[in-house]
Amino acid sequence: MRNWDRLVDEYLGQCQARGLAPETLANLRRELDRLGCWLKNRRPRPELEAVGAELLIAYLRIRGAYKAKATLAGSMSVLRGWGAFLVQRGIWAESPLRWMQGPKLRADARVPRRLSSAVLKDLWEHAAKGRQKYHRYLWLAALSLLYGTGLRRGELARLNVADWSSQEGTLRIDGQKTGRQRQVAVPALTARCLETYLTHRQNHLEALGRSASSEAALLVNKDGARLSGFALSRGLRRLGRQAGVEKLTLHQFRHSCASDLLEQGTHLPEVQRLLGHQCVATTVRYLQIADPQRHAAVKLHPINSILAAQGAAAEALSMGGRA
């Protein structure tokens, strides 16, 4: 166990070279540090080469106690990657984690929280009433992008000005999370908000004594630097409190975008491509809260015609009784 920290640093270096986000790397380190502390506190302390399935099962049993299935599944995913690295380094002959089955997760088990049209309207109105002129256009553009395209927080924070094509009305989204870059069409209102914001962004940077081309980031803060994901979440929560919305998150806009598109009759593969889901099963869960085809099918049920006939007969009888 003496080389544990050095091996963790080497493994995270490989993950960073693969392009994993800083938040993902921090999560990997936390999970591996948790496992490392647990192993180091065992008596007698085991050698890393001698760690086998029995010890790992004992750790996972403790790690998953009183936790959601998704938490345990995430821990096992991290440890599988770590086990593959140790096999690659020749420390383990084979990874016992490779054959361990995690808890079965259903993609539709957790229904995403959805923002109503009234809440979205309130957020837009409070963003337009901001005290600072530049921040008004900044947050109107951010809200439009979040709801109009269903971007993840990291995807929004990493956007550059060069990713926006005003002629084609498309936005290029990096593939840092999914491994595949994608082009998404931007709604007309979102495009207008974005074009208006870019004008004020240029004026804002010039007022700071900088040229518009000196910063590649699309969304910039008051100092002219890239707006981080943490700053986006913090600013959105503050905007939510002003609008009377508690526990507002950026991901709720993604859920609302997908659900509302499906409710309006957009085909599932189109929503999948917009959100950048690699597996359509991830998109299917939104059908629990927005499924126009299901509602249309129910309207064709024979019970509707039966009840309509009975209603007509009852009405005829009542008319006869009054006569």
C-alpha cells in the first residue's frame, strides 16, 4: 500500500489525458481515496497485490450501506477502471471487479423534475430585470441556451464564440462527456437572445480595455473571463430565489427541454440527438412524463364510443321525460 498515492496520481493522469472533465477527475480521486483509507486501516494491512474479491466485496458492502443503488453502481464503475489500470501495470493478474455485477438500475426509475411554463416565464422576467445591464443579457442568453438546446452545465460553460454559427443557426457542442461532438439547431428566439448578448459582450470587453477576440469563451463574467460551471449554478440559484423557485438546478432545464419537445410530438431519436444521449434508453425515461402517442392511443379506446352512445341515449331519455 506504500505506492497507493503514486499509483492514484498516475491513473488520474491517464484519465486527464483522455479528456475527462475536472469534476469527473475529482470524483475519481474521492472514491479511490475512500478505498485507500479503508484498506490502510485494515489490520493486518493488506498488500495491494493481495487485495482480492473478498476484500472488495466487504468494502462495497460498507460503501453501499444506506445509499441509493446509483451511488453503489457509480462506485463500482470507478473501481472497475482502477482495477483495469492495476492489471495494465501488472500489479493484479486479473481484476476481480470485472465479474462483479452491480445493482440493476432502471433508466425510468427516477422521473426528472420538470419546470412549468409559469416558472420559466418568471425566471425570464427576473433575468430581464437585473440591476446590471450586461448581466441581464448574459442570463437571458444562458436561460435561452439551457432550455432551447438542453445543454449540460459543462457543455454550456465550455462554449466558445467560434462554436456559434449565426448563418446556419447551429451550435457546436464538444464531446468531452460523450466522446462525440454534435451540432444542434438553435430555436429562433434563442438565436436572437444570443446575437443580442454577443453585441453587449463585445461592449463589455471593450469597456474592460480588452478586444472581443482576446477571450474565446462565449459566456464571460464581469471581469471578462470564462464563466465557470460553478458560477453558472450559483447565479441560477440566486435567480431562482428571486423568482420564488427553491432548489433550482441547471439540469432541470435539460429535463424540461426534453419533456416539452416530446409532449409537442417531436420524435424520440431527434430528442436523443439534441441532448447527446449515446443510448436511446436514457431518452426513453422522459416518456413517463410526456408521451403524446400514449394519450392519442387512449383517445381511440372503444370505451369512448360506448360511453358516447350511452350518453346520447341518456340525453334522449331525459328529453323525452321533459316532454
